[in-house]
Amino acid sequence: MKPNYTLHKDFRLPMGFPPEAFDSGLAYQAQAEDTFIVTYPKSGTTWTQHIIWMLHYDGQPLPVGKNINLEVPHLEEIGGEFVNSLPKPRFIKTHLTYNLTPYHPQAKYIYVARNPFDCAVSLYYHTKGFIKHYDFAEGTFDDFFECFITGEVDFGDYFDHLISWIHHKNDENVLFLTYESMKNNPKAAIVSMAKFLGSNYVRKIENMQILENILEHTSFKRMSLDQSRWSSERPSDMTPFIRKGEVGDWKSHFSVSQAQQLAQKFKTMTKNTEAATLWELPEL
Ligand code: A3P
């Protein structure tokens, strides 16, 4: 069994995503004041969106009743017209590869990478849970793995995304983080985002109350509450959007052969790039 997608040009879009919005998102003209949060799906996008939102709003958490995807909109889901209607500075989410992401030399790009093993598991539960988008409620992890390893999933192959951005890891207007480093030291991640956004933001987190508030309200525990702020409703028998938030959950989903296949693909695709050393590969 495979998830159902709407094929649009070379892209697999979730069913119900308007292709026109996708096209207008790609045509958006990046502005000097923009900050893009760029990820391959399931890499900690929502977590980063909330950190950035709280930094901007002086440590206030996103109130219940608001949706993060209207505050920090997903460019290729909502379309360029909506993003253009927002006041500046704009904070924009995207899952696009580097060459497709709207570029401005003064715009900022926060890239969050997550190891592909946990990404695959997280994307599996995501795909299973959004029934109306993928019709994959009965799909097994084995079914999904076959799609993931060949890149036949939303937003394409994990490695095409990572490799397109890793070459820009050290660009002045790119902050490159990993989900695992954010988990390991969330405070350091928040501080690095504030420094990257500029002195106004650094001044905000010099107020310890603001920094502590951001840490508290962007923790997995707090974000698990009031999940309607992050995503549309999922059936109660499916995993919630903010699901487990762990590093290494893949170990209870992958067979040895699946882990070997993904590790092999990782080695081949990341060879001679800085991506090769982002994570330690499992010993198999
Ligand atoms: P899991 O499915 O492994 O739990 P995205 O926002 O890119 O879709 O990523 C979703 C993944 O990030 C999910 O991973 C989710 O649980 C995790 N996540 C969301 N908020 C988090 C937080 N505050 N801390 C740690 N992980 C978080």
C-alpha cells in the first residue's frame, strides 16, 4: 500500500493542497527582512516556528485559538499572495530545496536537519494520521519505508533536500542547526537563533524571564498541550501531531535490513559533503 498524493509537475502534494498555491509560493519574491525556516518535513519545523514566534513576541507563547501556520505560514501550502499580505518582517516556513527557495541576499534562512532514520518514522506517522491528505490509515511502516527510501514521498527525496542545503551551511545568511542539537541543548539553540536574527533579539533574551518563558513554552511537554495551535485535527485513534519528540525512535521501527539500506543510501548520497558527519551512523 502507498500513500495517495496529487502529482503536480514533479511534486507529490498532499491531496487537497491547491497546486496554484504551490506555484504562487514558489514565485514569491523574497524580501530583505524575511526569515525562512527551512526543513525537510518532520525535522522540527513547528518547534522552530514557535521559538521564532516567541522570540518575536517578547516571550509570549502562541495563544490557544491561533494557528502557527497562519502566523509563520507554509509558503508552498498557503501561496505567495497570503505571504505578501503579511506585515514585515515576515517569518516563513518552507520545505523547498535550496534552488527552489525564494532568495534575497539579505533574507535569513534557518535550516534544521534531522537524522533520516527518525525523520522516516515521524513522516510515517504524519502520513498515516492525515487521512484526508494521504488515505494511508492502514499503511504499515514497511509500506512507507519503500516510499521513503526511493524518495516517493511529499517534498521528494530526503537527501536531495539535505544535500541542496548543506552546500550553503556556512553562508552568512544561513543558520544551520540539527534537531538533535536542539534536543540536546534547547537553550543554546534559542540563543543561536536570537543572535542570528540580530541585536534586537539578543536584547530580548538578555531578560532571563523571556528566555525561560521561551524554553518552557517550546518544550515538548508544553507544545503537546493544545495541539490545535500546530495542526488540523487528527482522528483520536491516530498519534498526535506533536508525537514523541525523541532521538532514536527509529530503533523500534526499522528492521536490520531497512537500517542497512538507509545507512548505505546515507553514505552514498552524503559522500564528500559536510552532511556525512552530521550524525553517527548506526553500527549494523
Ligand atoms: P516525532 O514524530 O518523532 O515525535 P515538524 O514540525 O517538522 O513536522 O516535525 C515534527 C516532529 O518534531 C515530531 O517528531 C514532533 O513530535 C517533534 N516536535 C515538535 N515539537 C517538539 C518540541 N518542542 N520538542 C521536541 N520535538 C518536537
